[in-house]
Amino acid sequence: MTEPSPRIVVTLSDLSEHPDPERAARRAALYLDAIRRHGGDPMPIDAKTPPVALTSALSSMDGLLLTGGGDIDPARYGQANDGSREIDQARDALEAFAWEAAGMRAVPVLGICRGLQAINVFAGGTLLQHVDGHEGPSWGTGEPVTHPIEVVAGTRLGDLLAPGAEPIVVNAYHHQGILAEDLAPGLVASAWAASAAGPLVEGLEDPGSRFIVGVQCHPERTESTPSSFENVFEAFVAAAR
């Protein structure tokens, strides 16, 4: 008998609210394609998903993917707005609910860009609300900005990316970040990048047995991502089996 595909809930922005819904849909599809490439069954949700469908998805999920998007309301980590933009409180509420459901079910979680930041905030950390010179053009509007990261050997992410002597170069679509002092209790940094504000956490994870990993770059955007990041998606889906 064929083993069923793990069901991965994928949180997305409400595409109808985007100024270019067609481009937003293509961007969102990259997350779903990454899950499918490794044998998962993606279940997309957003803030307008009907309650019955949302309950069904969260109660049956085998994994949770928190994706990119606008900034998290700084009130969620006890700060006034100091550079945050495109705040989506409805999405914040959706993802906080999904995070709690994932914890109750002890399923693996992968966070990408905003998703990494969401993991940190939901686990009790804070964010640096703006980093000068760290953000490139929005996806689909120009050549991506890239920068090197240093992956921490011995971490889950380090093992998946098999870091060598040379830094890994990744894309940069974010204007917020996590400094060392912002990191939530219980999480560890698994990758770092230099910035005008100081070293930023570009990868984080729970050091326990449960797969909880966040990456600040967008590995689903394969045209600007090292192929080794496919190992992250593969490991996430495998953990959900």
C-alpha cells in the first residue's frame, strides 16, 4: 500500500489584497511546488479561509509551513511601530492560531522569511524592525539582492546545508531581522549574516527532537538560491511523514 502524502498547511497572504494578484499568485505557488517536489500535499490557507475549512486543515495537518509576507504587528512582541510596514493583523492572528495548533499536534514547522520571524515572535522573541541596505526589489520586479551567510556547523540547518569553508550566498527580500538579543528563549541561531545593524540571525531552530526550523532567505525561489536548500524542504516533508 502506498504511504499517503504528508499534509502540509501553508499559510499565505490574502492574494485578493495584493496590488498585483497575478504576480502574488505565482509567488505563492512556489511554496506549494516546493512541498510537492518532495512528496508533500500542500494545504494553503489565508486569513479568509472559512472557519470549517481552517479547522479541518489544522486538525489534520502533518506539518506547518509559515511563508513570507508583510511585517508582524510589533505590538505582538511588546514594541511600538518603529519601521514596520504592510502590517497584516489578520494574518498575524491566523499564524498564531496555526502555530498553537502545530504545537498541540507536535508537528514539524518550517518558517521562511516572515515565517522565521513569526517563529521567533511566537516563541517569545522580538525583531529589529528595520535594517538599512538589506532589502532588494520585490520578487518579479528586478534582479534579487544577495548576500553571504555563515551556517553554524552542528545545527540541523548546518547538517542539511553541509557548510564548507566558503559562505553560502542567498537572496535577500527582507527589511527586518533578528539580532542575537532578539532571539527567543529556547531557540538557537543556525546561520548568520552581516548587516549595517550588526550580525543578523538568518537561520534559527529548536535544538530539540521536533523539527522547527526557520530561514530568512526564500529557498522556494530557486533561481536565486543554492540547490542545497532543497535538502531543507526534503527534511521538512520527511519529518511530517
